[in-house]
Amino acid sequence: MRILAFVCASFILFPALAAANLDADFAACRRKIIQIGSDPKSPADQYCLGLSHAFALNHPKNQAEAAKWFRKAADQNHAGAQATLGYMYERGYGLKADAAEAAKWYRKSAEQGDANGQFRLGRAYQFGIGVPQKRQEAIRWFDKAGDQGHDQANYFANHLKQRGTYVGFRNDEEHAAVVGNKLRSVLLSIEPVGHTFHNSSERMAFLRQAGRQADRDEAYQRWSGRKLDYDDCRRANRSNCSDPGPPPN
């Protein structure tokens, strides 16, 4: 029961990393978590202890303690720990959110050839998290991860390569800030090309502004359609023409 809870917890606490396939790490760690003790020295065991604190496997859930052990392993060049520590910095789990630190650790992991690190670095470039937003650089890192069988990386690489696609959102909160329940027609105008976000608050502020701009753009589009109908009506000398009024501000 504890093992099942550990695996299920991964989708609750670290949904993006769980989706990026940490199953192999979980499987390796849960076989030895009882044996590694409370002060392991090897980076692999330190990483496992971090996972045990993050997902409450034989330890109380403690994000700060998890981050401490991920950092110890990451400092010894454990690629999996580096990718996970980067995600904790990105989301502010157990430590202060810091997008630049997140991108730094993603890169360290990615440059060691770790598929999760390559995927997370691709996501950083996709959304401008701690690095300038660059679609082609995101695709490059997604392709590297995809070449190692990372299904999500392949999906995002193919999506970004398609002409006319929008980069998307990291989570539901970002989606709601711009789209909500609306059917948007102007998303392509808000891709933050070259923009670097230093934390989630900065990115959310940008997206909320983008949502307001999208409202204004779409209001103008609707007005333009009514104005065109009105002009056609007047040219036809009809008497029931509906004046659209002045353009929206």
C-alpha cells in the first residue's frame, strides 16, 4: 500500500515530472529506500532519499528536506537529481522559486544526456523560464529527449514544428489567465519571443496582460465585422442598417 501511494503521489506532487517518466527512478529507489539510512553519501542514494521525502515513502512528506537531498546529489552530478532540483526551483517546492536556478540545473542534467533534463530544458525554452523564449531551441532539446524515447518530448517537438501553432501553457492556471472558457482567435500574437521570466509571478503577469490584449483585439475584430455589415447595408441602400458605433478602445 505504501508503494502504491508513493507512485500515485508522483502525479499529485510533481505532475510534469511524473508525466516525463520517473517510473524507473521510483522503481530503483523503492527497492532500497529502507537500507540507505538517514545520511547517505552516494549521489544515487541521496537522490532516493530526496524522493522519499518528496513522496512520503518511509518518511513524512517534507519538500524542503527533499530539496536538500536533491541538491546534495545534484552537486555530485547526478543527472536525475539535477532535473528534479530544477523543477523544484521552477515551482518553488521546498525552496524559493528561482527560474534562473531551474534553467541552470536543467541544463546541467541535459548536457549529461539525461532525457528528463533535456525535456525540462526544452520546456524552459518553450515558455521562457529562466532563459529567453526560443521555439527552435525548445525543439532542439525536445528532439534530443525524443531520440531517447521520451514520448512527451516528441509530442511537443512535433507540435512546435507545425506552422501556425501557439507555444501553449505550462498548467491550467496559465491557460485560465489567457483563455478561460473562451474560444480565442488571437493566441499567436502573445508568444513571448525572446522574453525571460524570472519566476512564475512574472509569467502570470505577462499572461494576464496578454489575456486583456486578446480581449481588446477580439472586441475590435467583432466590431470590424459589424462595421463591414453596416457599410454593405448602406451601399445597398437598405433602411434597416445597424450602426456598430465607434470602434472599441
